[in-house]
Amino acid sequence: MKKLRITVDGNVYEVTVEVLEDSDDWAPLAQSAPPVAGHYAPAVPAPVAAPPVAAPPPVQAGEVVSPLAATVVSVLVSPGEKVAAGQALIVLEAMKMESTVSAPAGGIVQAVYVEAGASVGEGQPLLALG
């Protein structure tokens, strides 16, 4: 056991230290300048590149796409149904908010690609109008 005196921020402490390895090749550390209050800068990790975002599937003419990544709550139309411009087609939910996807133009529903409960990505085709 060795008894040491340590000074931290002007306060003197006496401590007893158990020596596990007896070696005479140690030397006291050089005293550095005390830190200046308010000038502490934590280490900042290097920025990490975000993984590439997958491109949405190609959109065919007449397809209505999802405006955001969401869950399909309900599909309000079926194939063969005639729809008017602005008519509600599909209800989506993202972050507990519902969004309605409306027909960009009038036409006939050619195909519906999703069903209630399905997860869709932004830009993913939901249905085709003809």
C-alpha cells in the first residue's frame, strides 16, 4: 500500500493505493493546464453516410402512387368501378394520421395492387386508372 496526496481543482486529497505491480519505472504525469470553465468540447464522432434509399418501382401510365410510406387502412374502390376526378380511392395511415388518396382524373379502375393492412412505400403504385 502506498499513501499518495492528490490535488484536484485546488482540493487536496490523501489516498491509499494498493500496488499490484511493483515497478520503479513509473514517473508522475506532467501537470497540464487546468481546464477553462465553459470551454469543454466533447469529442464528436465522425459523420456516418446514410445508406442509399431504394428507388420506388417504376410507375406506369395511369397508376396512382402512394404519397408517403404508410399502412393501407381501406380501399374504397374496386376494379371496373368508374371514378370521378378528386374521388377518394384509398385511405392510408402514417404516424396515427389518416390520409386519403384521391383520383387525379376521372376514369375506370383497371386494377388495385394493395389491400387493407398492407404496408406501402412512398411512390409505390396503389392502383391503375384507365
